[in-house]
Amino acid sequence: MTRLLLSSVLLGLCFGLQAQNKNSVTEQYIQTYAKIAIEQERTYGIPASITLAQGVLESGSGRSMLAVKGNNHFGIKCHNDWEGERIYKDDDAKNECFRVYASPEQSYVDHSLFLVEKKRYADLFKLDIDDYKGWAKGLKKAGYATNPKYPQLLIDIIELYDLDKISSESGEWFAKGDEVKTSTKEEMVGKDEPVGEKQLATKERKPFFERLFGKTKWYQRYKQNKKDRKKRAMERELQKMIDRQDVNRTDFEVDFE
């Protein structure tokens, strides 16, 4: 599918990946679309880290022509089954057809459906949700991109911006400057309330997603889904051990809370 002959925009955007410098435009893009990416993970089982990294790379952090004029954040071409609006630009061939969406959110949902419904991506869904390297390599192998460096570009974005923590059990992810400025104890907890240094540090580094979305229903569902996924993974491991006759089912108990 790509494009990564999107070169100037992407490599310029590639935000100094070689120099390992974060880019404020990219960080803003991640904050803007993080919630949607997490919803895609919860609904379709596609790692939020991969979705966001692809969005960053394919859309030039939302600045590419396809993203600006067509709300197409993933460079998805028309293909035979597309009946919506179209936009044309040179890519692997001249004047190729790309999908146009009414909103960026529709682009994210269509990206998920595209991966779920195309048989060539089926093996990706056998990978662990935290295996972003496997997903990155699998996308290239399945033909999503033509650039041989595509997997490493995704991996670099994920690791530079700590996107892997979005799809990890810890769930901790911080945007640039989001660790919270150094504050006085009075500012943090009130003038008359004593607070220890450990408590203050905990308040200062409360995970980004907890602070931003912690009270929302979708985030609570997302956290519960991660707990359920962890439970299923542990059950699978237990069954493997039983199948190998390493232990009996009654040999130990597992606390999933």
C-alpha cells in the first residue's frame, strides 16, 4: 500500500528519529488520536501503539495532503470495494486512487476494518497485543507497505514516543512535558494537608491516560478489557503446562485481581 515514497514529509517528520528528538506536532497528533486508537484496540484487537504509529507515519502527523484534504490518515487506496469519495495522487504509480473520509475518526475505523477483513492480515491477529515489533514486521510482510524500512520506522516511532505502554499491561504513557511541573505541596494537596515526598511524587507522575480519561466509561471498559486479556493469557499458559504434564490443575491458584 504505500507510499513511503511520502519521503520528504515523512522523513522530515520522522522528526529527527535519528537524533532521537521528539516533535511537538507529532506529540499533539498522538494526544489528539490516542483515545480513538485505544478504542480500535478494544474493539478490533489492533494494538493502539501500531495504529498511532501508522497514523503518524502515513499522515505526516496529520499534515499530509491525503490527511488534510481527504481525512485519510493511513494512506488506504480505493481498491475494488470502495464506493465512497476519492482523491487522486501519485504514489507507487501515477495518479492513484485513495479513499476520502468525512472525518479522521472514520479513517481510523476504516483502517481497523481494512486489517480485520483482508485475509492477508489474518496472521497478525494471532500475535500478542503487546508484540508491536511482530505487528510492524507482519504489516510489511502482508503487503501494507512497499518501503523495506517500514517496520523499523514504526518501531522507532513507538519507542521514541513510548507508545508501547499504551498497549502494555502497565498502561502508563506520558506525553512530552506531561510529568507535571514541579509544584509546592500546597499546590498539590492543599495548604493544611500534610504529604510525604513519596505521595507527592506519585501525584506528579500519575499516568497521562489516567489523568485525562480516568473517569470516562470507555476508559474503565478498556482497563477491564486489559485485565480480562491478562486473565485469558494466564489461563492459556496454565493449560500449556497442564498439557505438558508439568503440573496438575490443583497444584496452584492464580489471583487475577
